[in-house]
Amino acid sequence: MDSNMATEKADEKEVANRNEEKRSVKIMKTVLVYAVQFSVGYFVAILGPCLLDFQLLLSTTLQTTTLLFTSRSSGYLIGSFLWGASLDKYDNQLILGICLLGAAISVAFVPWCSQFVLIVVVTIVWGFFTGGLETGGNIVCLKIWGEDAEPVHQGLYFSFALGSTLAPLLAGPFLTPIETGSNSTDLTDNITQCTDKLLHNMTTLNDTEELNCQQEASGELWVPFTILACIHFLLCIPYFIIFMRDGCSAVLPKSCKVTAEHLTTSKKNYKFRIYKMAILVLLFLLSFFYISHEVVYGGFIFTFSVEYNFHFSVKEASYLNSAFWGSYAVARALGIPTATVLSPRTMLIIDFCGLCTASTLLASLGGTFVEVLWGATILLGFSMGTFFSSTISWGNRYIELTGKSMATFTMAAALAEILLPWFVAFLVDQYDLMMVMYVTFSLTMSATFCYIIMQIIGSCHGERSREVKSNGNVETGSDKDNANTCSEMAIVNTSYVTTNE
């Protein structure tokens, strides 16, 4: 009797130790994913504040310089698609490690490219590897925490917002000071002066002196990009260590590859496939409109505040830019406990109320009153904070989100970064910088309309329910081991029910 009790206690202790070890591994991997998202947020926000310096460095117009957004996003689009498909087949730690290493190398070269064609190629490579980081981070988070991932997802995007907030602050001291007021308010004059100096001394100026002139015009632009490269490089090391520790099992177990056989009859139904496709298309559009807010406002508010009516200094513009991303980060921090109380639908409705209010104020009064500009900027950032993570949580309640499904979100983000900067720069050149505010308002209205349609379709079909058991049988032996392996590598298979029945 005593020996049996001792054995039971030993078994319970062993089980407790295993559970604690698994939880420690989960927390460690989650912290790493948070750090990766921090670097992705830095990636998104760093180009906007540096846009004027790149214009000086390359001696181009604003519209031409904004093609850097397009080139970076083109690589991001391709990377999101290819890495998203790979995440369903290969070890996620290996893919994240490769993407981090590739991003570290490419971003380190960006500020040293003085030729436009060269910097376009480098930013495409940079975006290609970063596309895998965002898709991989979301998938790893879902795989680690499963149906408990909603508050963790809010924390994931809080890390993203933190990186976006710090990027302008870190870049600001190393950017070229721009004189305002009576001395000089036109950036084109600065570019022309540098270009004239080069042309005037063309016969005596060697290549080294020309490069020095460009570097002097662009300040110490290499510093903020080197910081990001170091972050990427330091993060890739633990991912390679985890991959090698796990035995280099790069390919998913066969039992995980045949999970499609366990899909329920409802999934095979033609109507369900149409429903799933409709939800994915609407999620794509909603993500596109949302990311367009980030691209347009986060990328152009610095330029708007410097060159429009207010003529902010570089320091003041950096503060405004950081106020936008800072409120964005605060909202995501508050979203962590809020997600445990409110449903994704409720959080999205609150976000839309704030977005509509802020964009309306910016479009009507944002170019006239500096107080409105500051207040609406903070409200816009705060309203956008929990939007993307709530959208993912909403989608995961209605359809199964795999690597390919998650690529839908990141591809929408990439497409927004490709199209919107060029489009907005074109409008700015044709009219004025207030077009930034008008486009922001239009995007808000489009996103609101898209969400209403998506919610109606989702409510009519109903949320999906998770099955704990497979075919009503309790898993034992090797089947249980296979299920445990798959639970770490793929999203749990689900069936769908109509809640209104």
C-alpha cells in the first residue's frame, strides 16, 4: 500500500515537473516571438522618419523616394506567401532563424546604398525576409497557446507597437536637421544646393568627395538601421539553438500531414467552402484597409508636420510620430487584460468608433489646428492598437487559421505598402499634403463597410466549436503521442456549428 502511494506521488511529481517544463518552454518561445514582433514594428516605422534623408541621399523627388515603400513591400508580399506556405511544412524555429539572419544582413546595407536601383534591390530582399517574420510570429503564437492565444496575441502586437514607437525616437537624433521658418522650409532647396555643389565641382570632385557630400546631407543614417540589424542577428541565434536542440526535425510528422482526413463533413460541403473563401477575402480587405492606415499616416505624418502649415522641426515631428505609435502601443498593452473580458467583436466595434472620430477630425480640422492634429493623432493610434490582433482572433473564431491563411493578413499588409505610398505621394504632388488626411478618412469608411458585411456573414453562419476528442474516442498510446506532436506543429482541427440553430 505504502509503495503504491509512493509510486503515485512520484508519478504526480513527474507529471507536474513535465507540465512546468512545458510551460517554461512556452514562455521562452513566446518571449522570443515578442522580440521578433518588436523588430517587425521597428521595420515598419523606421522608413517614414528617414524618408526625407533618403530623398537627400538619393537626390530624388518625394514621389520617387516613396518607391522605397513599394520595393520593401514587394519583397514583403513575396516573402509572406512563400514563407507562409513553408511554415505548414517545415520547422518554424528554423524558418524564423533564417528570416532573422537574412533580414539582419540586408537591413545593414540599406543606408550605404547611394544608388537608387541598388537600394531598391536591397529593400526588396529586406522585405522578403521580414514577411516571413510576421507570418511566422502569428502562427507560432497560435500553435503554442491554441484557444488561449487571444490575450497573448494582444501582447504580441504590443511588442510590435513598442518597436514602432521607439523607431522614430532612435532615428531622430541621427537625421539631418531641417531649418524651418524664414531660413528654409522647402526641402527641395536643400537637395538643389547639394546637387549644384556636385555639378559645379564635377571636374575636380572625386568619387570619395561626392560620397562624403551625400553622407553629410543625410546625417548618420546608418545608426538606426545598424541597431535593427543587431537586433535581428541576436535573435536568430536562439532560434538556431532551439532548432538544433530539437533534433533538426525540419519536416512535419506524417501524422500531421494527413490531418485533412479528419475534417468533418461540413468542411467538405460546397457551401462551407464558399463561406470560408468569403471570410478570407473580407479578412484580406479589412487587413488591407487597416494596414493602409499604418502606411499612410505612420509613413507621412512626419513629412506632413514638417512641410505643411505647422512647419515642425525634425525633433517636434519625431515627437508627433512617436505620439502616434506610442498611443498605439498603450492600446495594445491595455488590450492584453481587455481581451480576457471582451470578445473580439466588441473590441473591433470600439476600435471603429475611435477610428471614425479621429479620421473625421483629421480630414476636417487636422491641417488648421495643431491641437486637433495632436489629439486626433493620439486617438487614431489608440484606436488602431488592438485592431489587427482582434481581427485575427475574430477570424480564428469563424475559420481555421493555418500558415497559408495567416499569409492572407501579411500579403494584405504588403499590398497596402506597395500601393498606398505611391498613390498618396502622387496625390500630394498633384494637390497638397492634406491628401494624407483625406485618404485616411476614406480608408476608415471602407474598413467600416467591409467589417459590417463580414460580421453579418459570420453571424449568419456561426462560430466554430473545438473538438477535444477525435471521432468520439479517447486517444491512447501512440495516437496520443502523435496528437501531442501535432498540437505543437499545427492548429487543432475544428468543426463548425451554427449558433443560431
